[in-house]
Amino acid sequence: MSSDTNPSDPGAGLGSQADPLEQRLRQSLAGIKHKLLVMSGKGGVGKSTVAAQLAVGLASTGRVVGLLDVDLHGPSIPRMLGIQGHARVNEGEQVIEPVVIDDGLKVISVELLLPNKESSIIWRGPMKIGVIKQLMGDVNWGGLDFLVIDAPPGTGDEPLTVAQEVDDARAVLVTTPQEIALADLRKSMDFCLQVGLPVLGLVENMSGLTCPHCGGEIDLLGQGGGQATAERFGLNFLGRLPWDPRLRAAADAGRLTELLRRDPEAAAPWKELTDEVLRATRERS
């Protein structure tokens, strides 16, 4: 970030130093072992919640983890994690300092750079591409074991920029079990194939609900569609996460990390997802 960039205007100065920014981007990514791009074919499947769960879960195992929210028009990561303040721009070192929360998890989102968190983002493609490069290259990530990147749904500028700029990124695909979500998921799979983005695995989210009254299981959106798709296309199945009202309440209240610690039952599927991702990254290192 140039020394004359105003942190209250996240678009200021972007795109004016393409070559130096590319160099900083390469240097920053070189210190990160695993880059995971969390994607979904459509909105409403809980992709950002899964990205936050995964980052918190990995950090809880002692790994050094960063969480980057590149959903520029609908950032939700800071609110799920209860981050109230703003990221700090270190003008002397010309870097953005990520917000550090529990277990040393480093978080950055465009929302953390806006003076008013309720402001809308009205940017065209070139501006968005520049911002994403800056969030990857000008943030003081330090050495990371994992960088979890939360992209908006679909196959637009944001996931394409990550796929093109991060040579060794791998995708974590999120879907719900029903066919209408799986149809869009297959488009994301085709996107990964076309741009040469390896798929680490697939997560089936909102897979069943345990009734709080009788303990029976309710198939709100069905079950098994994501797992069947993973098996059909030879992908790692990273796990199924149930529809859990406790998780929804914790995300709304900004207490995801607190839920992981105080409610082992709610955290069990979350931990299984983390374990599967650790296994998959070891196998594909």
C-alpha cells in the first residue's frame, strides 16, 4: 500500500502500481503453505459460515491461520467472529495489519477497512480485482500454515482472481444436499477444471436437522446429495455439517469461536471437517 493511501478510501491508489503490487503479492504468498479457496455455486448454502468454521477449527489445532474475506459486496466474516473494530494501516511499513482474534487467527475483510460498515460497495471488475490483489499482497500475513479465502458465490471476478493469482490454491466446494444447489455446484466444478484450480474436496452443509424436542432427524433439504456428487466425480468428501440452530445463533451473535469451546456436541461435525481438511492437505502436499 502506498504511503499516501487513505484507509478511509479503500479504492485510493489501487491499480496505479501494478508491477510492485504483483511482486508484493508473490512475496506474501510465498510464506503461506496452504491456500484454500472456499467456493459455492450459489448463495444461501452457508459458504461463509463454513469458511469461518474451517479457519477457527484449524487455528484451534495450533496451526497459524489467516482468514481472508474477498466477498466484497456482502462481507460477513467480521460479524460472525464478533470483530467490532477496524484493521490498522501501518503507513510506515506500507502494510495492512490483520485483526488477530482467538488462537491467533488473523482476519482481514474489506469491511474492516471501511469507515462505515453499513456502506455499500459499488465497484466494477477492475477495481475489485485490484482490491483483492491488495488484500493478498499488502496484508502483513507473516508465515501461515493456512490461508482460508472466502469468495462470493458463483464464478465471477473474485474467485477467478484468486485462481489466476494464487498458483497453488485449492478449492473447498460447499453445497447443500438438494439438486437445485448441486446443479450450480457442478458449474463451480467446471470452473475449477477450466482454470486449472485443483479441488481439495466437497462439504455438504445444512445436511439434516436434529429435532430439539424428540431427537429425531429431519431432512429439511435432504441428505447425501453432496456426498454422492463427490463420489461420482472422484472428489474428497470432507464431511456433512447439519443444520444447527446453535450455530446460526452463534454466528449472528459473533460467537463462533466461543461455541467451539463450550459446546462439544455442536462442535463435533466442525472438528471432523477440520480433521478431514488436515488429512487431505497432507495427502496432496
